[in-house]
Amino acid sequence: MTADGNERDRRTRREARPAGHAPTASRLREVALAHLARFAATEVALRRVLERRIDRWARAAEAEGQPREPTAAAAAAARAAAGEVAKSLVVAGAVDDAAFAESRARRLARAGRSRRAIAAHLSAKGVAAETAAAAIPDGEDAELDAALAYCRRRRIGPFARAEMDAEARRKALGALARGGFAQPVARRALAMDPAEAEDRLLAARRA
């Protein structure tokens, strides 16, 4: 059987499986712990995972003909339970938004993401603004290191394969601006000596 055929077969088996009752708090906790065993998550992100599971159940229940109003009520109760499950895991220490934000911000900065880009990423993950602000590397030196990492990934500035002419420099400045870097930081990064740039990135990785 082809890969497409296998996928259709798996989808058919999933669709044929009875929806059963709405997910209980204990079942949602199992789902949450299984997710956390594989992925780091914020409280908001974990709640979204659980709510998607509930939404899939509700669609399956409606598709097999379960009454709409009781199904909607059961889904609403399950969503409330999902919120409580997520909160309980925060209290237990299994979910820590501050630790998530710090780890993710550090990784993204080393990958060449600006403070602005990191803040947007953390916001999308459900991290509160004040928690994100405390986690994002602060100061122009940290932002310069991130800009250098961006330059290295894009092979521009100190890491360009050939000397950049005026047009290439203009495009590089535009790319850094779209990445969220302020012009003074972008200009410093593009003008830096290649050896100094390499040394700064090495020191940043060791920090």
C-alpha cells in the first residue's frame, strides 16, 4: 500500500472511532503530561493544546449524531476543566512561564532574533509582557550579538562571502530592519571586522 493509502486508512480508522464522552479532567491531565514530556509549554499554550483536543471531540460527537446542545455544554465544561488542569500544573511546577521565556529568549537571541522578534514570539506563546521583558536579553551589546548571529546566518556583513557593495549593504540593512534590529545596531554589525564578529559570537555562546 502507498503512503497516501496508509494515511487514508489511518484517517478512516480515526473517523470511525466513536467519540464517546467529553474528555474528563483526569484524561485532560494525562494529555497535558504527555505533551509536556515532549515539549516545553506555557500555561496558555498548554490550555490551547487541551482545548484543541476538546474541539476535536466536539466535532466528532456532532458528526456521529450526538445532540448538539448537550455536546456544547459538555465541551464548555471540559474547557473549564482544561483551564484548571493547566493551572494545577503551574502550581506543581510542571509549567513555568518565566523559565520557558528565559530559555526560549536565550535560544532565539543566539539564533539571531532581535528583541522585538523575541517579544512577538513569546507573546504568541502566551507569555505575559512583563514576564517576557524580564527574560529577553537587555542592552545594546546583547542586541548587537543577536544581529551578528543574524548576519552569520544570512551571510551578510562580516560573514559575506565577498565584499559588499553599496546595493548589497542597502539590502542587508533592510533585512536587519525587517528582523527587528534598530539601524544603529544594524550598521555596527555590518561594519564589524570579521575576526571580531567571530570572537563576539563565540563569547556569547560560552556565556
